[in-house]
Amino acid sequence: MNWSNWLYLGAGLILGMGIRWLFMRSSNAASSSSSTALAQQHLPQLQQIKQTQLAYQMAQEMGQFKAGFLARTTHELRSPLNSLIGLHQLILSDLCEDPAEEREFITQAHDKALKLLHLIDEILSIARIEHGTNKLDIQPRSLVEILKEVNQLTYMLAANRNFPLQVLLPDPEIYVLADQRWLRQVLVSLVDTAIAQMEEGSIHISSSLSPTNKTVWICLDVPTGALPDSEPIDFIKSEDTLAETDCENPGLSPGMKLLLNQTLLEVMGGELEIIPPGSNENSNNHTRLQMSIPLASPEAESL
């Protein structure tokens, strides 16, 4: 075979390899385009599946919250009721030494009954608001005015316990969509709960706009351990433990107050979460209770 034949053979091989490469490239492009078209076709279905999963997750979380609320409510009502039953049993069993002691037991039972009625009234009031029976007056409110009122109502509580209370006032142009009375009550209740459980330290109240500029964050920084958790509690306790808790806490327990405040904020379109020490800007010695409230404009307030 002369050199011209070798030349023709090499050119044919090169031409064949080029045609094969072009064919494989066109096949891969067609496969890629078909896969993209198939993915675009199933994209709405995938989004619907994700939305369904998210709704199911939210339903589960709401169910867990309701379970915690029911357990906490059962515990709150069971404590004074057991004390009331115990006092009545002493009287009915003729264990009183004289009429004066019997009258003292009746007085204590009357006080327990009034406390039980007060607890039921507080829980029912929040339940009616959540159900919609009692309507909230949700309007654009000045956040500065609300925090000033909270400072006036809680300053002496902290001063009497020698706890420094610092309230950083926000921009006067910041307005929130809320019921002023109930938002003020939530903040005062949270500060009062923290003061009641503190042994030392200080309390800081601040606020800031969220990154989306749709909500306002109100932050309550307190010493670690001054805020209870909102998890369901184990309310299967001995009678002695319940009686001791009833004597130490004449009103609602801190955990129950936290759950009721969380419910009020949710009705106003807000949220409540506890940020543990060391998270974000939080120091290792403080726990942050962060509330979010929908943001409103000053123009809406004038209307």
C-alpha cells in the first residue's frame, strides 16, 4: 500500500470519529432537554407536595402546643382543687379540735375556691379571645408609647428587688398592628414572671425591625433560668408537692403564663420564641425572649 492509500485511510478515520462525536453530542443535548422539560412538567406537583408536607408539619406543631396547653391547664386547676378537697375532708372527718379551727379550715377552703375561680376566669378569658368570642382592638399603635407604659408599670417591681431594668425606646416612627392593652399586658406579665424567678442580674427590653421589614422584634433579655419553658409538663405529682406549689405560687404558674401570652401574641398575628444563651447576639448569661409583631405604617395610624 503506497502513501496515498495511507492518507485516504487516515482521513476516513478522522472523518468517522468526528461524525460519531457530533452524533453523541446531539444525543446528549436531546436527552438533557427532555429531562429539563420533564422536570418543568413535574415542578408544580413537587411544589404541591412540599406545601402539603409543610401544612402537615404545622398541624402537628399546633397539636403539640394544644396538648401542652391542656396539660398545663389541668395542672393549674388540679392544685387548688386538691387543697380544697383536703380541707373539706378534715372538716367532714371531725378532725378539728374546736369550732375555731373548723372555721379556720372553712376560711382556707373559701380562699382556695376563690383562687380556683380566678384561675378559671383567666384561662377562659384567653380562650375566648383565641376562639374569637372576645374581639381584640387591633390597630396601628406606637411602639414607643407601649414600651413607655410597660416601663412605668414594671420599673418599681424591679427596683423593689434591686434588679436594674433598662428599656431601650425605638424610633418614634415605628408602629405595630396590635391591641395596645393586651400587648402591654403580655410584656408586663413576662417582665413580672422574670422578676419573680430572678435571684440576681438585670433585665433589658429592646426592639428592632426584622430583615424583611414586615415585623417588629421585641426582645426581653433576662438572666438564664428566669424564664420557664412551654413544654408539656408531667402533672402526675404527689399531693404534698401540689400543696407546696400551691402555697408558693398563689396565681398562675410561670409556665402557664408563658403559654397564655404565647396564645395572645398568636391571635394578634405575632409569635413568641425563647432564644437560648449564646445564640446570635445573646450572651452566655442571658436568655432572650423574642416577640414578633406585624409592622404598621404611621400613615395607617392617622387613618
